[in-house]
Amino acid sequence: MDLEGLRINGERLRNSLEEMAKIGATPGGGVHRLALSDEDKTARDLFVKWLEDLAVEITIDEMGNIFGNRPGKNNSLSPVMSGSHIDSQPKGGRFDGILGVMGALEALRSLDENNIETERPITIVDWTNEEGSRFAPAMVGSGVWTGVLDRDWVYDRTDINGKRFEDELIRISYQGSTPVRKWPTHVYYEYHIEQGPILENEKRIIGGPKGILCLHWYDIFLEGEANQVGPTPMEGRHDALCAAAEMILKVNELPQRMGGDLVATVGEIQNYPNSRNIIPDKVHFTVDIRSWDDDHVMAAWESVREDFENIARQRGCPIRIEETLRVDHAVFDEKLVNRVLTSGKKLGYLTLHMISGAGHDASYMNRICPTAMIFVPSIGGRSHVEVEDTRWEDCEAGANVLLHAILQSANER
Ligand code: GLV
Ligand code: MN
Ligand code: MN
């Protein structure tokens, strides 16, 4: 078999993505498939069914991570691993995460139908709860597997309705019995949409990120004093929502104040009791800060934290702050990144060496084995939204690059 001429089946990849997009489909053309929801379960079931059609050994671990291991000629060699995540953002897109799982599946299907054996085993993976939207923080499946996060701490995380992570994992029947623990891995490839505008602006098809921005998440809890809005004078109020409003603007102003490549966002807020005629006495909101420079993010956080404390004091609203996630910026393996870019060029695509602004399980995998990612363009740079889109031919292009990168690594002795 001429390995150089091997290609994935673009139509089959598209069909798989379209089938998956039906699970949790939203009227606006996206998907709503939150981690450990019924939709996540249905999509996992379909993924497992498709794995059963391949000659892979399926393992589900205590975190609900799903692995499919395709044996190699020499199974004492560590496997090449590739995958991503099946969960989505609320009213998210049809490509984020699932493209990397379906891309790796398509690569395995192509190897199988061409009877191609590799030296090393190849493992496909779906990591549990990459998004961190329903259960914060993000990337907990890979985080526990790589030994960075504690399993029981993650099990006790709750969603906005007070549901425990572990209870929901059991409810959807995906708490496996295999201990969640890393094993020696030769390399890890994650195929993903870019989720930003760079590839499109630069008119390139394949991105090979040199790494991922650091990611800091904080949860802010404010206490105020509830009262009737009519008879209560404006003076002397302790309005937790007004305190939050001031703080949110401080976060928004932070990148301009600090300079560099910093981005800072408040994306989630809960206000209690959330009645138009009660002064709010409890607010929770989130802060997300990212940059390539970890120290820069720490300096930014210290500065905005001081602002928060001043505002809280001035408004008489006690504040409590939790650090929910802190992942340093990841620098991928240079050799592997070059392999992605070279594979892309060989296949005839215009490539770009770039940086990932979005977080990925690859950040944690990068700590235990050489890691690289493959990006394809997001139309209009839109992602985490229902209109998230990527051209089918670009999905196919990225999967071909993934296939050839996997093949090369899997034939290394
Ligand atoms: C992951 O989806 C992120 O927030 O970057
Ligand atoms: Mn993703
Ligand atoms: Mn995402």
C-alpha cells in the first residue's frame, strides 16, 4: 500500500459530523450538548457504537473518558493518541471538539479499510467535560488522567442546579471501572477548528499552533443587603449587582490598561433573588483571563483583584474569590508541530505557524508527552456560537493531515 497516497473519506467524515450534530441540535444550527447531560450520553453512545465497528479495545475510565485502542505490530511500544471532546458549550457549535473525535475516528476507519498495520498502537480518545461550562473547571477528563487534578475534587463539583459531577456521570452510565491514570504515550495529536479569525484572514487551510495561551478562571461571590426597592432610599444601599457591574467593567478595561496580548472576560453571572423589585443581595460571576505570558496574567489579576476589593468595601458588599482554574501557557513539541506543518504542505495545503487562543485538552497532554494540534479555519472567526462553521473540504484537509501525522508517529519504533 502506498502510504503517501492514502486519504481519509471526506464524505464519511461529513456524514459522521452531521449525525453527531443532530444530537442536541438547536434551531439556530448549533448544538447544545453540555457535559454529562442526556445529549452528551446519546452522543457518547453513538461514538461507542461506531468504535465497536472497528477492531479497537474500548475502555471507559472512572472519569468517563472513552478510549479505543487499535493494536499495532508491537504492542509493547507506547501508543499514539488522538482525540478531543464530545461536549459543547450552551447553544454551541457543531465542530468544536467533535471534529477532533470524528477526525481521529475517520483516520482509524481509513487505516482499517486499507488493512494498514502500524508499528505502534493508536488510541482514540473522547475526554470528559472539556468545556467546563456546566461543571467548572474545563478539561477535567484530561486533567485528572494526566495527574494534574484530583478525581474526588472533580467528582464534587456541582452545576448551577446543585447536581454533583459524579452523580451525573453515574446517571448517564459513563462512570467506568478503569482507574483514571495516565499511561506512557508516544505522542498526542488534537485536531480542532481554530475558533478565531487568523487562518481565514491569512488565507491558510492548516494551522500548526506552537502552543496555547495560559488560562485563568476565577469565581466571584458578592453579598449585599436585600430590601424593597420602593421605600428604601438610594443612600446606604448595599446592592450586590451594582458592585458586580463596576467590577465587570474593570475586567473589560483590564487588557487596555495592561497591554500585551491579554484578553479578559466576564461571561457568566447569577443574580439573586433576581426580582425587579428587590435590591440584589447575592451575585456570582466568573472571570476568564488569558495571555501567552503567565506573569502578565498574574499581574493583571492582582491589579483587578485590588479593584474588586476596593469596590466591595465602598459598597459594603463582602466579597469571596475562588481560583477555579489555572493552566500555564503550553509550548508544544517543536518536532511534532513541524510534522503537522510539513504534512500539511506535502498534501498541498497552505499552512500557518500560529498560537491557540482557545483552551484544549492538549494543554494537559503536553505535560506528559510530545503534543501538537492541527487547526482548520473557522468561517468568520466565529465559535462557541450556533453559527460556528467550517467548510467541509477544510474538515477533510485537516483530517488528512491528522492521518499522515498519526501514521508517521505510529510507525516510529
Ligand atoms: C475552551 O473551549 C475555551 O474556553 O477555550
Ligand atoms: Mn474544543
Ligand atoms: Mn469549546
